[in-house]
Amino acid sequence: VEWSEDGKVDGDIDEKFSNSELETLRRRMARAASTQASLPLCLWDAIVPRQRMSVQVEAEDKENLALLQAALRGTRTFAMMGTDPLSQQPLRHGCEVEILGAVEKPSGTVHMEVVGRRLLSLTEEPFLCEEGYTVGKVIFKVFGDEAQEELARAVEALNGETPVDLLDLSSQLEAYVEHWASLVQKGGHERFPNQLEELFSDLGPMPPAEDYDDRALWVAALINPLPALGVAYEIRPAILSAQSTSSRLKVILAGIKSSIAHLDGTKPLF
């Protein structure tokens, strides 16, 4: 199917479908196009949405300098992946990041700050482009996709997992976050003065309990901050690769509960 500049379908396909069917087709094609992209790709960290990260690219690092230049010429975004903490293999799930600012020093080293935006997954093996940096074809995660969630729930049922009340799981996070933050501050675990205050400022308010995925990602950014607090297991790779809302909520609840147990001394992690 080809589209003309005015958004209408070219050819005689209009005669074969009703207006409602054509509109549905247009919406599906637009959605598919908006959720897929080819982006410059780097392996730095398993960053999640809202997280800010300072990155230094050395003058000798030609590939990442080329990546940075390409991103700045385009949408100021690129894909960032981390590595599996156990296997040390690159993850196939990551995050689109936006460059907030970049400064080149006289030495040629570039300092930049990025922020995580949207979850994404690789659809093909990355490749090195002619400009000398890695490119990945990705698809962005769309929350609230009922068909995808239905499939994920079916797989969980086949694996013997008990259905959960998503709103109940999500609602529990608020009290856990309040308790966790209090333990971090009272226990003197901040790496620098007002670290938590700055972190809450960067992340903004906690999403509503009804925004299950967004809330889970917000809490992941909180307990695995950059720079790290060192009071929780690294759960961001698991959050990024989770295939359903219930999986994301279970991961983050387990993560914050184990961090609280570490902070209050009932079950140290390290």
C-alpha cells in the first residue's frame, strides 16, 4: 500500500475497503511506523526512563564520538543498552536516551548528559555503519497493548504463575518507597549531600498507581540511581527485559523489599 502526500491511499484500494476499515488501516500503519526506528547504538548502561547520566567520551573513542555527532545532527537521541550482570553479554532490551547537553574540551574529550526516554528492543543484529558507529533497528515498547499483555498472561499461566491484581501490586509501592527513602537518609547511605533530594527532583512525582508500568520504571530509577547508592541489587536489566506489566511489578517489588531488608539490617545483601 502506498500513501500520497495528502495521506490518502494511492490507487484503487479505496474502492475495496469501507471508510472505517481504511481508517483502522491508517492508524495501524502509523502506529507501526512510530514504534520502529534505526538508531545509533551504544553499550554503556541499562538506563531506564527518567534517569539522567553523565558520560565522558574520550578523544580516542572514535566510534562513540561518531555516534554522538550523528545523534546531534539528527534527533539528539540514540539507543543505549547495558550488559547482563551475570553473563556479561549485551542485552537486547534497552532505552532510547536524549542528549540534554554536550561540551567538547580542548583535548577532544566530550562531556555530555543524557536522560532516558522510551523502552526499546532490538529487532535485528546491530551493524557498523559507514560513518563508523553501531546502528540498531529497534521497536519501542508500547504500554497498554492489550493483545501483547494477553499473550504475556497466557504464557505466565502456562508456566504455572498465579494471576495478580496489578492495581494492588502497584499501590503497595508508595509505602515501600517512603520507607526506603527514610532508611537511606537516616542510615547515611547517600554518596553526596542531598543525593536523594536531587534524585526525586530529576525523576519528578511518582506516577499514579493506575500507570503500572510507568510507576514500576520510576521506582527502578529510584533504587538503582546514577551514580549508584549501593543499597539494592541491580534490577534494571530485569525491568527492561520483562515481557509483561505483572512481571515488571513483581521485579520491582522484590527489588525494593530486598533493599529495605538490607537497609534495616534484617537481611544484608552484601
